[in-house]
Amino acid sequence: MLESAADIVKGLNWDVKDLLVQQSMFVDLTDDEQKIIEILSDNEMHIDALVEALNWGF
């Protein structure tokens, strides 16, 4: 009987030592990209509101 994902991994004889390290999603972001991530991580917003929050002045 399976009780967890670990049981499946064990049953398939997978070597999970290398799989336990979580990869970073955003490795090399520009300053502008980082600002967008910071703003959107707090709340959802329309693209117009995002542009206004960034002070890009399109």
C-alpha cells in the first residue's frame, strides 16, 4: 500500500539524492524584471496598473 510519494520513489528504485535540491526559478533577472516580480508577488493587477506602479510612463 502506498502512503506517500516516497513510497513510489522507493518502489521505482529512483535515486532521489540529486532531485532533492530545489532549482531557482529566477536566476538572472534584470533590474526591471526583478521589479515586476516584486510588485506582482504582493498582488495581482492589470497591466496598466503595473506600468503605473513601475513609473515607466508609456
